[in-house]
Amino acid sequence: MGHTIARLGSALVGASVMLAMLASTSLAAGPVRTVFDLNDPSADVDESAAASDFCGFQVQADISGRVTMVAWPGGDPRSVVQLNVYAVRIVYRNPATGRVARLEDTGPDRFFIKDGRAYIAITGRSFNIGVVVIDLQTGEVVHEAGQPNTFFDTLCSILAS
């Protein structure tokens, strides 16, 4: 679904940032913090298009929130190298029916190295309500804990009725 696609895209962007940092030999005095404001009309357009494609009818999405990336350049390759802390709110609206569905997704995504491989642990409501660990080299889900997230299973029926 749209938000899941957006989060996976963010994860992949973060993964490329993380992998570039791993290649760096510079040691920083502390973590590097970067804040991304999600209150951007282009994000609304992209999420609206993804939700509309998913549901098969027009959906308008309004995204708000932010993502704070904390990266440890030149960090220990056996540890966390990047943490993305996010608070995202999305309001989905069917302009034809006026029906609304709201999603709040908060939590950290943790990029780490284990046995020389890069992983992301996605925490929150994107894939499930819990945590999903993905091997960034293969894209394989290697661990999943929590409850299935049914929000996207019911989104279209909520907006259509």
C-alpha cells in the first residue's frame, strides 16, 4: 500500500545512506542528525496516487510529521549505524463519499550490521504492529514479530462505504 511503499522507499534511501557511511573511513566526534519534514505537498500527491491505485478509486492523502535520522559515521560495523525516528500521520479521504481513514505511525527504524551484513529493523505499523527485520542485500524478511497490520486491508472498504 502507499504508506508501506513510502516507508520501504525511505528505508532504501536510508540504507544507501547507511552503506555509504560504512564505506567511509572518517570518524566523527558524534552522531549526525538530519530532520525531514513530511509536511510537503509533493508527498501528499505521491501518497494520493499510490492509495488511488491501490483502492481503484480516487483517494486524497494528507501527510504530516517528520523523520529524524541519526547516523554514526565510521561506527562499529557490529552495531547500529543509523536510527530513523519518525512520527507520521496520514489522513486518507475519498472525495466522492467524504469518508476518512486516519493512520498514525511512530517508532524507530534501526539500520545495523550483523556478521558483515546490513539489515533494517522496521518498527511501527508499516508492515505489522511490531517489528520486521529485512536483509538489505537480499530484501528477504528474516524476522517478524507482532500482530499483522490490518489497516491497509480495510482502508479501501472504509473509504468506499
